Amino acid sequence: MTGPQPAGLPSPSPDALASAAAASGAASSGPLPSGAGSPVFDPTVPNAARIYDYLLGGKDHFPPDRDAGGRLVDMMPLIKASVRANREFLIRAVKDLAGRGCDAFIDLGSGLPTQRNVHQVVQDINPDARVVYVDHDPTVIAHGRAILNAPGVDMLQGDLRQPDRILDSPILTGLIDLRRPVVVVAVAVLHFVADQDDPGAIIDRLRARLAPGSRIVLSHACLDGVPQEALTKGVAIYRNTATPITPRSKKEISELLAECELEEPGLVAVSDWKPEPDEPHEDVGEARFVGGVADLRAHGRPEEP
């Protein structure tokens, strides 16, 4: 959901966010992996969700986030266009899937609320569609709960490195029937999962738990063509946040989906995934996301009612 907040919805104050973030732990999906504690609200430290919000042109960020984002822009002047292209890919993908009858969506690493959130896009097509937003950052959860109020929508604090805790959460199962196919949204999030945390194993676990016919919408920062100096400096900027980044090559990203079945046009630059005829095609330079939609080839055996 990262991006500018819907018009007319006031941002909670930093004090309100901090208080709500502390309380949001009660609705967490459970303990996080050892050594991977949930971040706390600290406006003096750059935050990946707020940096992304800054790059998208949002307003939910603080001076350290703007400084970090500004340094990224200095290194890769077209990164803002790349982030916009990634957002438009997400909107096109969930709209396409909703139009094909998908009505249950789990948005992993959803980030800060924005205009044209996933639930708004899919409920325009099917008002009965259901969406659960998941993020490990308690300030994101607090912010989302403060401004999102729609039927068929909820927010869950959870770490995508613990997919079973997410899928077993009463918040999720109270809204989404896992005996039926679902769409997992993993847009611009798996590059925040380090190699040692095995992002491929996360997808494998989703495949093992979810019903056949489930799909994944995925995008990922791609290091192909990025100058080494810019790559090194960009990784260093995110090292100072609670969520260091691990850009990967297109080959490495493809390997995450090795057991899935990619739909046409495959894993491509996000701007090239089923572009709208009247949608401007911005130059994103070397700051690229690649993305695609795949059948998870899920083989879960959900319990019968």
C-alpha cells in the first residue's frame, strides 16, 4: 500500500502512531524469528516503508527518510519513475486477477496506505472481494488501522518469514477461506528477505499451505545493469534501516518461482507487464523492478468444513 495517503484522510500524529504501534503487538501473528524483532517507531532512523512513500511522492515520512531517499535519487535519478512503475504494475495485476474471478487477496509487506489500495481496486470489480494486509512494522499497522475502514478488509502484523503464523492467524482466517484459492501479493518485498532467510522457502511454504489455483503477484528489485558503485551505495543506505535490502539478478528472482507457473508475459520489467494502451511508459533507467503473476501450483490439502 506504500504511497501517498488518500485525500481527506489525516495522518495520525507521531505520538499517536507510537502509542498505537505499541498496542498493535496484541494483534500480531506471533513471535518473530530469533534476532528479527519487530521494529519500533523511531522518526530519527530511516524506515524502508517511509523511504518508499517519499519516492512515490507521499507525505508520510520524516527528515531521515527524505535524506535517504534523496541520496537514492542522487545515485539513480530515475528511481522515482521506477517506483511509480512498480505501483502501477501492482494495480494492473490485481485488477486483472479480480476481473478473472479472484476474490481473496493477502498483501504481504503492504506498507503504508495509499491511493488506490489493493482492496479499492479489486472491490471496484467485485464488492465482495476480501483483502488482508500484512506488515511487520507496527507503525504501518497502526497507520492502516487508523485510516482504513472498509468491509472485507483487515490488517495483520506479521513477518513474511513466518508464513505459517500469518496463515494461521485468526485475523486472516476470520476473513479469508483458505480452503479456496487466494492471491498472494508480494510486491517489492522479497528483496527485504536476506539470502540466509531463504525467500524461496517462503514461497515453497505458501505452495504447501494454500489451495490449488492460488496465485502470486511478485515484483523484486533487479540488480541487472545497475552500476556497481550505485548498487553498493544503495545497499548501504538500507543497511541503516530495520530492513536491509538484497537486490537480486533476474535469474535469481526467476529461481524463486522455479516451482510455479508464470503467466504470460512472464517475469519482465514491471512496465512491460500488460501495460494499459493509454498508460505512459516512463524511462526508469537502471533502477528496475521485474515482476510477474504466477500460478503457485499450490498443493495444500485444506480441511473440509
